[in-house]
Amino acid sequence: MLEFELTADDLVAYNLHGFRTAPAMKQQREVYRIWMSLLAFVALALPSAMVGLVIEGLVIGTVVALILWLLWPELWLWVTKRSAMHLAKTGGLGVPGPCRLWFDEDGVHDATPAGTSSVGWQEVDRIEQDSDHAFIFVGPAEAYVIPKRIGEGPVREFLDEVRLRIPQPAS
């Protein structure tokens, strides 16, 4: 059993992890990158062309679109982080507080100030980690968040035991 204090920062970290790694979010980020760069190009090139400065408008539009293209991943992450932090402050990401996480023969369970939840072993999808957290995914965008600040050893042992119980797909 793991016991720890789940913080708003932990909930933000989970959301940022999802924004960085989820295939759907990567695709959305790239679509926005293309459209925003094209929009910047058109917004600068078209008015210039309308007043007879075609070459200047094309050059300025191209330069600004290229700069936006290059800066977009960092800009997207900054906006995402600010949005997640705002949601965490308003309670939109979950309820921080004491958390107890355990497993048994039926699955993984947690108890938080918001209540208790359980998932069967067949519902555990995958385990992912970053430098500060481990995430036990129980759906495409739902996971138990484990802060590694509670100790690398206990977190590693817990995850090793969970991995042993996750049903492996038939090959």
C-alpha cells in the first residue's frame, strides 16, 4: 500500500504528461501548428499584397510563419500548463489531499477525499513514468497518479507488483 499527499501540482503534472505523450494530443498540437502558421502568413501577406507590396508581404509573412512554426511546441506547452494550473486551482482536475493506493486479487484501489475507486486488473491499461511521477493508466486519459517524492523504492516495488498482475494480450 502507498500513502501520500496528492497535490494540485501532481494533478497538473499528470495533465502535462498526457499533453506531451498522448497520440491524440500530439496530433492536435500539430494541426494547430500548421493552421496557426498558415493564418499568420495569410494575415501578413494578404494585406501587404492588397496595397501593392507583394514581395515584402510574402517575405514578412513567411518569416513570421516560420518563427511561429518553430516556437509553437513551447507556446503550446506554456498555454497548456497555464490552463492546467488554472483548472487545478478551481478543482477541475481533481481533489488534492491524502491518498491511499493499494491492490489485491481483484485490482487496483484508491481512497481520496473525493471517495474510493477500484478498477479490475483487466482495466489496467499501462504504466508510464516521468522523472517525478508514475501513472497507472486505467483508460486512454485516466490514471492513478503516484508522486515519486514518496520514495523511489516503494514506488518501484508497487509498480513491479502491479505489472505482474496486468493481463498480457494473447500472442
